[in-house]
Amino acid sequence: MKHKSRKIITKRLISLLIFITTLNVSYAQGYISETIQHDGLIREYSIYVPASYDGTTNFPLLFNLHGGGGTNSVWQASSDMRPIADTADFILVYPQARPDPSDGNSFNWIPKVPGTFDDVPFFSSLIDTIASNYQIDQNKIYACGYSLGGDMTFELGCKLNNRIAAIVPVARTMQANPNSFCSPLHPTGVLTILGTDDFVSTYNGIVFGGIEYYISAAATHRYWATHNNCDTTATVNIVSPSVERYTWSTASGCAYVQELKVIGGGHDWPGSFGNMTIDANIEIWQFVSRYDINGLIGCVTTSINENNGQTDNYKVFPNPFNEELTIEVKSAQSNDFTIYNVIGELITSGKLNSQFNTIDLSSLAPNVYILNIKNQSIRLVKTK
């Protein structure tokens, strides 16, 4: 009898634990609806704060913008990035566009009649509001968006560049004459996800009545590659039978511009609708998280050394190398070193404890790498 009672109590405890756990998961996965007043309007946004947030650590911030005429509530269901925010520890925000009086009050980020309103200051105010309530990393604020939201994402990368570290416009190329409105202040990571058969935002741009409204994908990438001092010729990798990844890098191997070219793709958000061989949500975070407000993390573009692997304090040889790399320390000191690949991922790290330090890099694939020692960076080339 006692044994049976113990079993009943155990089952009830398990049920209670499951119920509590379910409540916690439900709470952790819920959006918080908020409003702020800006430009005489009450503006809405939904914010998601991972359960790991405890107010002691600064979290990156990512904006995800819905398409023209849409709503943030519908869009957050279509492009739900909460599972990624939970594992990667960032705060996620879905703002609501304002009514456009020049378009029957439909929800637009960019007004149909130029000069009707400018939503860039709204985002600056929104960042300030969020920062007053949460610990955010002001060096790691990112934006992505779909269709007209992609258009606004370019606007933020151009006009709020002092606060935005990297952008990902999806299903949208840049507006015409970018030099007339785009003034980036720092090296800026830019990823586009574009379908070659997009009937709304055509891959080769939009020209109507002899007037160019949107430039082509090629011109869009050339603009950002030039701004970021990248080679205007991209390297190409096959991601899937229908997706190609194009990457534009600096002479030092710092990758700043990428395109996920969806062959035959339409006006899609891959992974949610349209092409399902890639997941736009995952691709977006993997890309933007490599950058901060200074550029590609681990790739100090302003101090990359091209002088045969030599600085005032260090000498690296041979360069190019095959298997082993030797780092000569010219003065008595102990320093940490790190080696990154061209997309800013940490490959290896260690300490330099003697005058001559030999590092086995035979496992690395032939490519360009960046060696960083005490904020001095040296471009490495592995040949085989």
C-alpha cells in the first residue's frame, strides 16, 4: 500500500515538474508587445528576450523588419528567430512600420511619395528606448528585413551607420543612385539573399519609364564591396544545388560582402517559404554575429600588415607557408596570438613564450588567414 502511494506521489511530482517546466518554456518563448511615442505617433514593436538574459551581460540586438503593407505579428510568425536567439544569446525585435499617408495609410517603411516621412530617426529612438530597459551591446546592433523591410535595412546600413554594425536585406536590391544618400562611416558587413526570378524585386533592378528605381544585384554588391575596400571580383561556393554563395573580401582576406544567390528563387524568405535548401534565419545570424561597429571581428583592416609578415615587434615566416609557421618575437615579452579565417571565425589561439615560436597549421585548408598579436594583424597565406 505504501509502495502504491509512493508511486502516486512520484507521478504527481513528475506531472508538477512538467507543468512548471512548460510554464517556464512558454514564458521564455513569448514576445513582449511594447509601444513608444515618436513623431506624434504611438509606434508598436515586439521584443523577445532570451531566458539566459539576467541583466549582467550586454546582449547583441537584432531588428527583423516585415515587408511593405505587413504587420510585425504576422512576420514574427513567418520568420521566427526565437530558437536562434535562445542559443546565441541576443535580443530580438520586430518593429511595426508606420501608416503611410501617401499610400492609403498602408504600413510602409519607405513612403510611396518621397519626403512624406523618414523612419531612420525612429530606429535611433527605439535603440535608445531598448537600451534604457535592457543591457545591450551598443557595438553589436544588427538589422535584417524582407522586401520593403529589406529596403529599410539598406537605409539603416546607410543612414544609421554610426549604430548599425551589419545588415542583411532579403528579396531587395538597393535604391538607385546610392552615392546620393548612402554614407557609411565604418566597414560594414552586408549579406543579401536574392532570388534570380523574383517578380517583385527583380534581380537586375527596376527601371520604369526610362527611370531607374532600384539598381541590380551586381551593382548593389559592387557598391558595398567598393565601400569596404574589397576586391570587386567575388569568390563562389556552392551551398546547395539551387544556392550559390558569393563573397567579396579585402586584399587582407577580410570578407565583408556576401550574397546568397537563389537560382530560380522568387520573392522568398528561404527556409520559411520559397527555397527550402537554406534557412535564412540561420544564415542571417551566422553572418551578422561576425561583425561589430568596427568591422569584421578579429580582422583589423586598418592595421593589416602586408610587408612580408613583419611588424616592429614580430616576424612571421615562411609566408606563404605549407605546414608550420614560425613567429619570431623581437623583444622579450609573452603575448597571446589568434588566427582567424576570412569570415572572422577563430581558428586557433595560443601564447608566444619564446623568441622563436613554431606553430603546426598543417590541418588548415589552403586559404588566406589573419594572424593577430596585440592588435597588430598579419595576412597569412597557406598554399597546401
